[in-house]
Amino acid sequence: MTLLAQPNDRSCDRLGITASRRLGGAVVRNRAKRRLREIFRRHQQEACTQRLDFVAIPKRESILAPFAAIEADFRAAVDRLRARR
């Protein structure tokens, strides 16, 4: 997945997801978005000093990937983005 981040002035992180038709049909796109929202929800409570707006763009590989693999990729991407800021 591609994950973009921008600082925000809110009290929490926020997530936006864009899933184009190239990813697949409506069922596939919605499943990818549900999985990303659940991963974000699970890790949202982690303490951090910077608040970011994230935009996630799922890739075709994430359709068949296990949930744990997507979660690990998401966490690694978030950690890299937080380290840059």
C-alpha cells in the first residue's frame, strides 16, 4: 500500500482511504477499505506527540494478502512517516 501523511491540528490521527476501480469491483474495494480501517482503529490509541492525517491507497497485492501482513506493512509505513516528521 501507499501511505501519505500530513500534520494536522486536531487532537487525534485521521485516516482517509482511496480505492480506485483499478483495484477491483465494489466488493473488493470495500473489503480493502474495511481492513485498513480496522488496522487503523487497532493502532489509533498509541501515544504519540505528533498528530497526522493519513491517506492510504491499497494495492492489488493487498486483496489476497493475509491480514497480519497488511497490518505489518501499515505499521512499518506509519513508523517511517512519523520518523520523518
